[in-house]
Amino acid sequence: MNVCMEKLRLFSGIQPSGNLHIGNYLGAIAQWLPLQDEYESIFCIVDQHAITVPQNPETLRQKTLEIAKFYLAAGIDPKKCTLFIQSQVPEHTELMWILNTIAKNGDLTKMTQFKGKASFDEDIFEAGMKEKAEESVKDILERGGVVLNTTIDGSKISELVDRIHKATLISALETYKKFIKEPFNSSTVGLFDYPVLMAADILLYDTAVVPVGEDQLQHIELARTLARRFNERFGETFRVPEGKITREGARIMALDDPMKKMSKSASSEYNFIALTDDADAVRRKIRKAVTDSGSEIVYRDDKPALRNLLNIYALFSGKTPQEVAASYAGKGYGDFKTDLAEVIIGFLVPFQERSARITDEETLAVLRGGAEKVRPLALAKMHLVRDRVGFIGRI
């Protein structure tokens, strides 16, 4: 007898801010296309995440529709999956508040994306408070004639006071505060707290699988932590989700700095190739893309800039990076970059044409239908959550 197995539920989303680029497509949207058949897929435009940094209201509305059209033009099929706007389902923020009551400051201060957006120096903060911050302070103290043998953290400050000249200590602590306190004082609570909203997005729908890159794993781990913490305190309520790592090469790095991720909010246009870029812009950006020393086209870890460009070529062409590299044996960067630009243009032109044919009315109809589909799921989950925490039902 054939048994129809219920599909596991998958959730993912993208912010409607900045310039959506080929890294977003290759690292996220393109990865989702085959998942539509494998999972009960829910894709969300997370506009509430976008407002953690200043947004022009009209631009935000335009970007929200634009990104929905990009989903559809890329092949996200409303007949196979659900596409909706986060702010159309208020249960997301209600659950976020409840999860906030069990989230801890320590859960959030280690989030690398908060540190980046709040202008932390990531060379100083690699893993929490850390050795490089300590080394920076040590350097200042030693230049003042003091050799430091203890770790700098809150529990050791009193020990330092007894051993270090007051003026030198003040100088060191001022530098310490520059790295630790200023980002917290100048950034918004929403920016600090948005990983809890991300956890609410995931847990609200009993999500089993979340497709992510390695740089997003800590957000999935927070959702898992909060689910377990809530279940332990109030009884079994949330499914503990699993992260599904996107395939190797799908994390696209910046064209102007292969050690940083391609970013839609980058200040330089040469960081990324936008999904709206025309052919001339693509050719110009690829010509200016950073390359490594030497002229040989090889796929190696010690050539991060070339490795990134080969990954882009491979993902758009359907070949492996090694196959692409082998096809340029005896050729130089000029030939490779020329061809890479044309491969990207070969994708963007029909993609942009498909997107342009999708009307606002068609897009809104899809988004409206998606919201109507997920609202019953959200309401049912929040009814259980409210009961678990002791709220009186609707009166």
C-alpha cells in the first residue's frame, strides 16, 4: 500500500532593502527553486526586518513589490509554494515579544550581523569579546609602561585598578569602551533584537527546515535555542528547526573585496552586480573586479578573488568551478572576465524581461493569496502559545 508522506515545511525570506544582487539570487533564490517540490515551502518578504535601519517609506514599498516580482521571475511558483509579506501577518511580532521574554542579552550580543551593522570592527571582534580586543588594550597599556598579565573583562577590572597607574587605566578603558559600548549606544533596539523576530518568523509555522548559508547558521541556532527554552518552560509547543546549508560556492563574495560577502547595502557599486544592472554596467563592474596576483586561471583557496569569480561563472553556467578554470588554460584574466560578463548578462537580460512583464496587480494578488494561506497557521500557533504562557483567551 502506498502511503502519502506529508512534506516537511520550509521557511526562508529576504529583506526588501538595498539593491538585490546576483549573490542574493545565487545564494538564496536559485537554491530555493528545487526545494519547492521537496518541501511545503513558505517564502517571506521580511519588510519588518528592513526597518531596523532607516528606510524611505515609498522606496520600501517599491522594493517590496520589486523583490516579489524577482521571486516570480526567477521561478518561485505560487502553485507550489507560499509567498507573502511579513507585516501582513501581525502574529510575527506578537510571537517575537513573547520570545523576547525568554531571550537573553548574551544570545544577541554574539550575533555577527548586529556587530557589523552597528559598526563593530570585525578585526577586533571575531568571536565575542575577545582576544584581539584584549590585545588592543594590552598594546595601549604596554606603551604606557605596563605589562598586562590578566584578561580584560568585567570581572578583572578591580584587579587592574590595583596594578595600573590610574591615568593609564583610564586611557585603556576609554579605548575599550570604543569597541564595546559605542555600537550599543548608537544603534537601535530593533537592530539588536531583530534575530528574535527572525526566530519568530521560523517558529510560527512549525518550520522543519531553513535553507541558509554558513554565515546565517547562528540565527538558526538562536531559533533552536529559543524553541527548546520555551518548550522546557511551558511544555511542548515549537518544532526545533534544522538549518539546511546551501551548496558550496553559493556564498558569493564582494567583487571589490573577496574576503567580504557581496552586500546589497554596500557603499560602492563595484561591490555587487544588481539584478537590475544593464549590460554595460555588468561589463564595467567585472572589468574592475579584484583579481589575485599571477595570471593563471586556477580554482584554489590561496586565490580568493579568482575563486569567487569562478564560483559565479560556474553557478550561472551549470559547470563546476574546476571545469571553468580548465577551459581557460593558457588564457589570462582579460579573456576570462570578458566571458564571465557575458555569462552574467545572458542570465540577467531574460530575467529582467520576465520581471518587467509581471504587473503590480498580479504581484499583489500573489502576495494577498499567500498571506491568506499562512494566517490560519499563524493564528493556530499563537492560540497555543497564548494558552501556554497563561493569557486569557479572546473575550
